[in-house]
Amino acid sequence: MTLGRDQLAALAAVVREGSFEAAARALHVTPSAVSQRVRALETRVGQVLVRRAKPCAVTDAGRPLLRLAGQFDLLEREALAAAGGAPAGRVAVTLDPDSLATWFLPAVAALTGDSAVLLDLREDDQDHTAEWLRDGTVMAAVTGTAAAVQGCRVRRLGAMRYRALAAPGFAERWFADGATPGAFAVAPMIVMTRKDRLQHRFIHQLRAALDPPVHYVPSAVAFREAIRLGIGWALMPEVLADEDVAAGHAVAVAHGRHLDVAMYWQHWRLDSPVLAALTDAVTTAARDALR
């Protein structure tokens, strides 16, 4: 059974763009053409490959084909570049907001300097970024998952260290008697999304079953500002925590305590110069940025 290049590209575009209409705009064809190509691919494999929802999502049967589409596109672009066509290679990576806000962009800046590589970055909690690899949506991930996703290689990057911070006035009000289980039980806590379990993992180190009030702030920039404004306490990456403490924006609320989160780099098991260069850049930067 031969799979058509246009059919695979249509499948990838629908999942990437979220709808048949958006995929059609990206591919410069009509929505009807996209629909026909996806239906033809589904007929060939005898399986539904795309859930027609908002947004569209790949099915379990479609995951291997979505990964194949991405690998085909990457290798095709690299082959054209080697032949003198010099197209820009697009690299889809998913990573946690804290890595994106601290060390990741400086790590890959050199790769993008001549536009040889275009980034397509997706944010998710580090405990969930590997799911994007399983879907075939991205070709690499910074993840908290140590077990290699099928078809991927994995490398340990190091550990991201987190410290608990609060605005000075917030700390005086809620932690006047120190970082006790009783204080953490009632002090408002900030988390990024409902997937974010870092703060819960930290207070569980106190060996207490705590269920404090929670603010949800789904933005790395706003999350940091929410701590400074005294909305609640939260964990911050060590490098950012040190900056805010030194500037007087925040204080540590649990001296001597921290949370270390092991981070890994997973990427497609593919002989690709772009992926190899990206992997070298990420692992080199991680040696300096992570513990």
C-alpha cells in the first residue's frame, strides 16, 4: 500500500491547524480538497484518522501516519537544502513554560540566526509534553518523562530547581510563624494550569495532606507578576527566584527547602541534521542551566 504525499500533508495540516478550513488555507487548496485527501487516506488504512471536533485531533490510528508525515517533510526539506534549494526547516517542539522562560530560547538562538531553522514551539506541563510526541504532533520535547516514547530517543538534561516565593507583605501575613503545614494549608497558592502539580508536590514534602486555596494564572509572565503583587505564593525556577529576591520583589517562604524536577530531552529516532543540531544545542545549554 502506497501512501500519497498530498494525503499525508493534508492529515498533518488538519491536526496542526485545528480545522479543515485552516488546513486548506495553509496548503493553498480548497477545504473540499483537504477533506477528499484525508478521506482517501482513511479509506486506504480502513480507520478514522481525524476526530472531527473543535479543534480537530488525531486518533490513535492516525498517530503513526502523522509522525510519518512530519518525518517525510523534515527529510524532504533537508534533502532540498543539500541540493541547493535551501528551504527553511520547521522544527516542532513542545516544552514546559519555565524552560521556555529561562534557558531554552538562548540555547536555540544560534540555530535560527540565518533562518535555516524555523521554530514551532508548543507549551504544556512537563508531565504532559511527551503526549505530543506520542501523537506525532511534534518531533522533540523537553519533558519530565524518563521512559522513551516509542520511536524516540531520550537524554537526561538535568534538574530544574524550584524555590517557594511570595511577596514580602504576603509572607508577613500568611507565614509569620514560618513555613509550617498549618500556614501552607490556608495560604493562597498560585498554579499555572490544572495540569500543574509542582506546588502540590512541594507541600506534600511536608508530609501533610493539604488542600490550600488556589489561583490559576496560565501565563509565565503573569504568573511571576502575580507572586510579586501578593496574590499568592508559588514555586519559581531558581534563576528567576534569585533575581526577584535580590530585587526585593519577593522573599523565600521556606528557607532550606526546594523542589528538583528531573528534565529529559526526547526526539524522533531519525537521522536528521536539523534534529542533531537542535539536540546538541539543547543538551549543551542544559548542562549549564540545570542541576
